[in-house]
Amino acid sequence: MPKLRRAVAWAVDFALVVALASALAVLTFHRISALVTDVPELATRSGLDLLTSRGDVLDASQDLGLTLWDKSVLYVEQAFGLLVLAVFLYQWACLALAGRTVGKGLVGLTVTPRLPRRAARRAAVTTATDVAVYAVACVLLVEGQVVLSVLVWAVAVVLFLLNALPVLSPSGRSLADRVAGTAVTGLWLSTPVATPLVRTS
């Protein structure tokens, strides 16, 4: 069943994304936890602020809390940025060098034609629909933009469906395939690739 094989391929690739996201989450947790060891330094600076603020304890403590919070938010944003970059590089490198991701390779599927520019376009769309837009929604939530985060999350779901559902069509070409001009082929699965006509003089 070609559709099932593509679903398995996607599941394997997404499992790798989840594994990477989990590793980044652990790293980010440890980075944020390490801020506790930096508190004496921050407290010293806050104490100086306290001395120069004529005893305004509330403002000094707020500055300390905001410093910790801003650093924590920055670490979370960096983790999401690294995740998006890593997923794009994984998709692009696998398609440009081997014509298949790990998931597709395990089930005998190949993305054709294997060209760097098409691989980059396909990787960009796949990364956007699978990870990037969701990452933006999460960052907005951390930043406190709850309503905007929900809207972006809805957009992410729509983009994911627009990319995934066309695979069930007779052509079997996802949104990423159509944008990049590629197709997924393999054993028991052959889909002609729509390439532009080139005039020769």
C-alpha cells in the first residue's frame, strides 16, 4: 500500500524530529536551571540597583525577576530556532545527497529528480508545514501573545493538512512536491514527475 508506506516514512522522519526536540528540551531545561547558579551575580547587580534606588525594593526585585525571565525566554527561542534549522538541514541534505530521508529510505521510497535547488524548496516547505510554523506559535505563547499564538497554531494545522492530504490523491504529490516539482517514487510506487518544458533552439 503506497499511501501506508509514505505514512510510515513520515512517521520515522517525524520521530527523529521528536527525538531532536526532546534533546533540545533537556538542554534548554539545564540551561535555565543553570541560571540559579547565576543568581548571586544577578543579586549583586540588583543590590547595587537597590542602593542607588533609595530603597525601592520592589523595583530592584522586579529587575532581577525580569532578567531571569528574559534569559529563560531567550533560551527557549534559541532551542526552537535550532530545531527548525536542524530539520531543514536534515531534509535538504538527505534529499540533495541521497534523494531520500531516513524514513523514505527504510521503506524504499525516493524523491525525484534529485537536484539541490528542488531539494532546498522541498525541504523548506516540509520544514515549514511540519515544524517551523508550530515553533513560531510556541514562541509567541512564551512571549505572552496568547491570541496570536492560537491563530498561528491554526494556520500551522491548515498548512500541515494542505501538505499531507494531497498525498491521498491519485497523483500522490504533496504540497512540498508541487512547489519543488518533485515526486516520490520507489518499488511498487511510480509517479511521473511534472517538469517544465524546455525549449531548445
